[in-house]
Amino acid sequence: MTMDKGQIKEFIARRAARELHDGDFVNLGIGLPTMIPEFLPPDVHVILESEDGIVGAGPRPDAEHADPRYVVDAGGQPASCPPGGAYISSVVSFGLIRGGHVDATVLGALQVDQEGSLANWIIPGKMVPGMGGAMDLVVGAKRVIIAMEHTQKGEPKILKRCTLPLTAVNCVDLIITEMGVMAVRPEGLVLTELNPQFTVADVRAATEADLIVAADLVPMA
């Protein structure tokens, strides 16, 4: 069954949620990663940090409770800060990030390469999503996970070497797309899980990077 764009994002977010553990201190990038809390198991409770100044951020509010004048996430979208959460200054927020206190960050990407380098802040002359806190997060977080669609308008986003300006080099640990899960390891980019809707040949065709298929490749749940 072919997934539409909404189903693809949900599928990726659902799989990414499995990478977070109870008690983790987590920063989620804008866009697709913000869907991840909706798919956390009931026994997994994480502390969400938004680099613009919320610790213990809650789920996205509905239209009735959103107040975009005052409470927003790093992408400028309505956010919530439930009891137990706190508002902090950007200085404290980035102190937490740069101090190595973030267990995991999940970000989107424009490009990732087989060496784990990331480009996610600008397409020169076309689009400037902005650096935001990504440069700090990818070097400060203990684990960097990229959750994104596998291609952009049919063109590979997982390359031998990024061609766009880099956010950081050799920083990515795991890539999750609708086609599979790939780990960045010393020997190269390893496909560890495969979406049963695709074949290994499909993934190779959609990936410019050299792809190593794990001997113990398993279906992507």
C-alpha cells in the first residue's frame, strides 16, 4: 500500500519515538520531529527542551488553548508548558545543550551523507530555513537522530558527500526515513531495518550514498 505524505510523516515519527527512553532529556527539531511525542509508549516519559526557552514542554495545544503571542516552540509554532515545566532564558537553554545534558536530539535534514555530516539550514539562493539551535544541538547532544523523508522530489537526500553548506560534520548517529533505518558506523552507512513495502534495491536506487546492508537486517516496524 502506497502511503500519502501525511502517512509517511506519521510512519517516520512513530519509528523515531522508539529511539527515546524513559527519563531522556530530548530536543526535537521543527516539523516532523514535533510529532514524535504523540507516539511515545505510555511507560516512556521524556523531558522535552525547546532551545528558545522551555524545559518540560508539553504536547502541541489545540486551537482553543494555543496562544502564539507568548508560548511558541523553536519554529514559532504554538507550544505548551504544563505543570512541572519551566520557562528559562536562552542563555540557560544553550548552556544545557552545550554542556552535554541533552540525551538525544531528533532533527530534519536537507541532506545527510555517509560520513554522518548534516546540511539542514540553507539552500543558497533558494531557501534559508535558518540555523536555529541545530549547530549547537548536533555537537552537544549525546545522540543525533535524523527523521526525514528519503528523497526530495525524487532526488536523493542521503548522499556520498553533502553538497549544501554544512551544519556540522560527522555528527549524525542514525537516519530514519519511510524506507528504512540507517546507522552511521565506522565502516560506513549501514541499513539495519527495511520497510517491507520496499526492497533493498528500492532503497539503493533512492540513495546516492554507498549503502551497506546489515547481515541481520530486520523489518522496520
